[in-house]
Amino acid sequence: MTRVVRGADGRMWTLRSEMEWRQPATADDFEHDVTGGNLSAYVLLGLVVVLAVVLVVAIPDDVVAPWSSKMLWLGLLIVLAVLFFPARWALRRPWTVVAETGDNGEGEPEERWTGTIRGMFTVRQQVNRIAKDIQLDSQPGLEGPLQPVA
């Protein structure tokens, strides 16, 4: 999402936020930046599917579920449990937020601030707060998630 904000000094700032599909590398993660691949995730997904099928097939006939058949409610619970983690993953992705202003004549901004914010709803709140800081102080707040880039 992109937003244009006028600072108190009259400069126009462009706020951009973009979801990151991979975790940004930091100095703390240096030793763990190489992954072994996606094979383990596929094995665990297959194991969950097999266990869910065994759970549905192994239910005795004398089990009574309220309102409808046992398969419908159990199937819905399994689907909700399986969809919980992808939904949580999508909502908690890190976002890179960039605030830029000016033009140095070569197409590059004169002033640039960047930062990383985790969570879709948190990004909206922080971008609104950054826009308010720019309107009042002519720059993003120093206590906020954005830091100036040299």
C-alpha cells in the first residue's frame, strides 16, 4: 500500500509498505540462515492428513454427534484446525515500511527511512501513526519502527 503525506515543512513524503514472503536476515539469525529444504514440512503435512483420515475412519458407529452426522462436524473441526496455522502465518508476516521524500536530481530520494513491522493490522496502525508524525514533525518519529537510512 502506498500513501502520500505532506509534512509540516511542506515536503511531500511517500509511505510504502510491502509484505515480505521471507523473514528478513538479521545479525542474530546469521548461524541459522541456511535451511534444509521443504521436505520436513511436506512430511509433517502428510502425517497430519493420515492421522485425520484415521481419526474419521476409526470412529465407532455408536458415537452420537449433536445436530447432524458425526462426519460433518468432525470434518469441519479438522478443516478449521488445519486452516488455523496458514491463516496465522499470513496475518503475522513481516512488512517492510519505507518513508521517502525529495529528489536529489538523479531519481533517488533525499531522505529515506525504513523499518520492519510484524502483522497486517499492526502495519495499518503504524503507517497511520507515521503519517501523523510526518504531518506534525516533518519526519517519522525517532521512537517508531522506522530508522533513517544513510
